[in-house]
Amino acid sequence: MKAGEARGRVLVVDDEMHLRLYIAAVFETAGYEVRMARDGEEGFRKATEWKPDLVSLDLMMPNEGGLKLFQRLKADAVLGQAGVLVVSAIGGDTFRHSLKLVQSGSRSGDGGRLPDVDGYVEKPPSPEALLREAERILEGRSATAPAG
């Protein structure tokens, strides 16, 4: 990474403004370029325009919720490459159980099984937990990305 270069692009999608601002500030302070969206519909539009490396995603939102956005992201050939970090008030075990239920009855847009999320942090998130998960996800993605 060169001086002045962002560590990556993070799209923060959360309907609660104070959490959206808090999570964005954590990532910005750590050197990431950040954009924000207040629901799944706005999140998908911004992801399409901006192509983030990571999406920090709340699940429980009005309008188009986080699970629907996750499905849309993973069904898209380009956006599906972004890491997804779920940040939710739903407990980790409950979330993973719910995701398995959805996966058992759902298919992604390419006809395959809906993948697992890349990371999970329970609300209220600590800066350390957010950054640790984000770095783990992004490092894993760069290790498997083709050289170019």
C-alpha cells in the first residue's frame, strides 16, 4: 500500500444513523475509504456504482433488509467478489442457524447454493472486533485473488 492510499473500500449498510456513523468512523480512522447506505436498496445501488471490497451489513432493516441485500450481492458476478461482514444485534449462533435455514430453501442467482457470510460481529461492535474481522476477510480475499 502506497502512502495516502486507502486500505480498501468499505460500504457500511445500517438503518440506524448512529451505528452507521460509528462503524464508518472506525473504518475511516483505520485508513479505509468508506461510503454509507441506510437500507438494502440504497446499499445495492451504492455497491453497484462504487464496487466496495467489503460490505458491513446490518440484517434487520426496513424496506429491503440485509439478508435480501446479501442474496443480491452474492448473485452478482462482480459484487459477489466483495466480502460481507454482518454486524447485527441477532446473536451469532441464532444468526448462523437462521442462515442455514434460508440456505436450505434458497438458491443464489446463478443456480447455486447461497454462500455463507464472510464474517460476523455482534452489536454493539467494538472497533477491535470490526477491524479484526474486516482484515481477516480482506486478507483472505487478496490471498485468493488472481494476480493482475
